[in-house]
Amino acid sequence: MTIPFVNKYINQINDPTLINQTFDFNKVQLILVDDGSTDSTKEIALEYENLYPNNIIVLSKENGGAASARNLGLEYATGEYIYFFDSDDIISENSLLTISKLFKKYPDVDLAVIPIMFFERKEGNHPLNFRFKNQHQVVDLFKNPEYIHLSGASAFLRVSSIINHRFNEELVNGEDALFINKKLISKMKYILVGLDDKAIYHYRKRFSKNSVLDNSSLKKGFFTDKLKYFSKVLFFFHHSAMARSYSAALRLLPAWYFIKNPH
């Protein structure tokens, strides 16, 4: 599990979000990446590393953004599965155990997704939660290309399936959507966790509106960079008529977002 972290929220790793999961924490490797912090963030992270030296690794680098922080974490990941957690958010306490069981049940599927619920400034369901049913399901994107997935922080992956994959460091945001969908288009299927499992990703919409997404969505590059890199990269990953329709939909997303959210 790799986390580029924020000082204000770093102590969340000691609540049910990470350390106190129902899954045995002794089997978890937690990689904390200090992306050039200028406050006490690194010192707090090192305190956790001292408390759990067999589980927690603290890495430091010059500030370069979430993509470069996750790429650094990937270099040190030793587990069977990986999850790129956003440090200001929360996952329910049974998430890791649920995902582990589903990956064992479906050894031919490399990606699993949990539903997203907003909290703080905005509350309620993410628009893509329509995909989730009471019971878990394996989505076939050839049959359901509308079951698009964009969030890296609500997705879990097999490490063996992304050995040669890295996040695009030229994207300020949306790098997780590109990373995830390069994987999806290569296999065209993934697991949707059932609502009955109550494994949920709680996505914080900050009152301060100072997140990377909040700030970058006011800039032209929020849209143009996605069009540039999504189109260029995803073009080389589709290999069938249905996969082409799925990747074409992804390339249109920045234009759709701009129409729905003009600035």
C-alpha cells in the first residue's frame, strides 16, 4: 500500500483506515512517501515507522506530485496486491480483508474496485456507484463498456499485473485514471465489491477546497493534458472493436467534464 501523505491527515493511518483493519496488519506493507514536505509530516511518519518497523517504510523525495510519489513507492512494493491510498481519505475497516478474499476467488482478475462515498464538504454517492449491487460481480467491459472506472484510490491491483506499468508524471491529476485504464483495456474485466460487504472508500471533499484536484480543475491543463495523454496512450492499448469503444469514451471524458463544469 503506497501513500503520498499530508501532515493534517497523517494520523489517520492509526484509525480503522489502515493499521486497525480486520485484515492481519502483520501481513501488510505500508509505504509512506514524503513528497518534499516542509512541515513535521516526515517526523510523524518516522514515528509510525518506529512503532511498526516490520510493516511501515518511509521514503522521502523532492516534491514532484502524486504520480512520482506512487512510482517511487512501486519500487519498494513487495506484496501480492497493491493499493494507492490518498492520505486525506478513509477506507472502511474490512476493505483489505474483502479484497483479499475476492482476489483469491477470482485468480484470473487483476483489479478490484470498492464504491466511493463523499464526506465533509460534499456528502453522498459518487455518480459511478450505479455499478454496484448487493453482491460482488465480475464486470465484463466487452458487455458493459459503460461500467467505466477512473479512481485509483478505490481500486486494488495484483502487483504481478503492473510490473511494467508506471504513473504518467506529466499529469498533475488524472494520472490514476490513465494508469488504471491502461490495465483495464489490456484485460477488459474487473471485480466490483458487493454493497453487502460494506467495503467503502470515503472520499474527502475538503471545506478548504485546497486539494490538488480542487486547484487544478480551475486551470486549462486540467482538460487539455487529459485529452493529450489519454488519447496518445490509450490509442495503443485497444485491440478489439469493443475495447476501442471503451477507450474512445475515456478520451472524451475531459471534454464532457468541461461542458458539465465550465470555469
